[in-house]
Amino acid sequence: MEKVVAIDLGSNSFRVLVYDCLNFKTIGEYNQVVGMADKLVETGEISKEALTRVVNAINESSQKLGYDPKDAVCVTTAAMRMASNSTEVLSYFYEKTGAKFNIIDGEEEARLTLLAVKYALKRENLNSDNFILLDIGGGSTELIVNTKDKYFARSFNFGIVTLTQKYSNYEDLIDDLEKKKIDIRNFLNELDISEDITKFNFVATAGTPTTIAAIKLGQDFFHYDKDQVNGTKVKLTDLQDCLDIFKNSNENEILQLVGKGRVEFIEVGVYIYRAIFEVLNKKESIVLDDGLREGVAINQCLIN
């Protein structure tokens, strides 16, 4: 197989990757905010409006990248895991576009994301043995502790979209994150590894960390350069700097920084990111743009 098309349909974002299996590099990509989890907390279902946005994104991306949706390897995650109408939704996507989505669980999501991050760390000439990986999604947050010989993963049932929908003020959000920090500490304390994880590198992927890294580098959503973002070190103090920027900016200025469909979620993402910093007692993390869709593509290349 010379190339593969991978589609990651997340709780907020729709991401497509055309990947060169011979040279293990990206040759085309497409990103769109589709808001799959919009109103999911309230209704328990994927909305008709979200269905339309996804179908439009599939059709637009197939035209722009020149692929047939029926040939793509398509995965979907937390929003579809939670939705009561997921079977009907996936049938609708298949009927309208030919794209056949597979709902993957948190464990498989973690495995594929970890695969992508290992390749990315090697590409950036960074240590790919001992590290802790954070993946903040729209409906779930994955934490993976990787050693040279094995890894431990846990998917936590909260993300930037679901927490934004659940809480109308930051006081309640922060109180809830304090409780979630206890669950995360318990997960870490239960790990059966001989290495001292306090010495592990802290690696973060997904929209919130990459957005903070981009802002730190002087980029905005419309001038985003993932090659510069990859490998950037984000410090705990950078998170507060971003919160201060959002606090002192109007909606149009924030839109320029983070992009349409993400303005209402980005601050919650920063608070989640900060909570993990605090649990791990870290002062900085390495940010990578590579995530689930890259893992899906690499995995497909390796098995063919």
C-alpha cells in the first residue's frame, strides 16, 4: 500500500489525513470543526445539525484531497461512544457518503495516539521511551504512561466540549476538576512500574496544547504552522498567559487566535491542561500536533 486516507471524527473536530506509507509522511490533510457533541450532554444524542455538518465535511474533504470516502479508514470516538443514536448516525453517514466509521473505545484510541506520538518524537529527535502523554479531546481525556517496554492508559470521561456544556461558571468547573485530579492520581499511584515517573517527559497533543504553543510562537489559527509547533515546550506559566489574553480580548480577537467553533471551548481546555500539569507536578510539556488520525494511518500502513 503506497498511501492511506485516515479520518478521525472527534467530538468537535473532523480531521482527514492522506499519508505516504512508503516514506511515512503526510501528503495531504483537512481539518474542520463539526461540533459532533453539540447538545450531547443535554439530549444524549447526536443532533441532525451535526449530521449535516459531518456529511458536508466528508464531501468537501473528498473533493479537496481527491479521495473516495469508501476507501478511507474512518474512526470515531467519545461523542459516538456516548450517543444513544450512534447506530443510526453511522448508517446515515454510510448511506450519504460511503464512509464506514468504526467506533473505537478509549483503549484503542490511546494505542493509536501513542503510536503516532512515538513516531513524532523520533522525528523530532526526542526521547520516545519514558514519557506521559496527555490527549485532551472534546468528550474524553486520555492519559498514557509509556515506558520502553510497555504502556498504561486510562480514558477519563470528560473533555472540553462536555465540560463546557455541563458548567456555566468556572468555579463549578474548577471544583469538578479537583475531584477529577483525585481519580487521575489514583490511576498513577496504581501503576506497576519500576521507573520513577516524576522523571518522565510530559507530552501533550490535540487542539488545546497546540493552540497554546501556537500563541506562544506568535501564530494564530489562520497562520498555524504545525512544523514549528511540533516539539515546542509549553510551560505552566504559558497557560496563565493564554487565559490572560482571552480575558483581555474581544470575541473577534479570540476567534482570530483559535478559530471558528472553538472559541467557547478553549478556556475549558486550558483549565483541563493546567489540572494535569498540577497532578503530574510538571512545569513544562512537549507539544505535538500528531494524534489519533496519524496513528490510524501509520497503523494501517504497518498492517498492509
